[in-house]
Amino acid sequence: MTRGPAAPPLPLRTVEVLGPKGPVRHGGVDLLRWAREQLTLATEIVDNPGGGLLFATQTIGQVKAGLDDADAERWKDVIRVLDQAEDLALRRQYQRAQELISEALVKLTA
């Protein structure tokens, strides 16, 4: 079987590199906005069988890690609630997981 020539790689000037995803680490303001947006999305998709559960639990984990990295002592209650939400989501207890994510969102806003 003969294959045609492979397409040449794209020149770097056509590829936009924005850096890693996640919160900007300047003063915590962007961290909170990012965390709220991520958790809002996780709440909406956690019960979606088409990959939503996987994405939602990954998102919860990323938010926990971001909060822990920023100030573990300040965010310990939120991290604890998100731990529970993540566990319940994995156990397919979606409604309670959504309630806990919403609880974490309230704590992030306060």
C-alpha cells in the first residue's frame, strides 16, 4: 500500500499558544473567578453520560488543587466540600454532588 506525502506541519506563526489553562496567579482575584466558572460548568455537566462525569470530576480536582496551592488554610472548608462532591459524583449520586458543588460556590463568593 502506497501512501501519499504527509501534509507539511503548520508554520508556528499560525499556532496560537496561550500557555497552560488554569487561574492566573496574581492576587487571587482571577483564581476565584476561574474556580467559580469551572465549578458552575461542573454542576451543569456532572450527570451527563457522554463524558460530563469525567470532565466534571477532573474540573473539581483542578479547582481543589488550585485552591490548595493558593492558600490551603483559607480554603480548607471549600476543599473538604469539593472532596465530598467529587466522591459522590463518582458514586453516581449526582443530585447531592451538585448540591455540594453549589455549596462550595457559595463559600467561594462569601
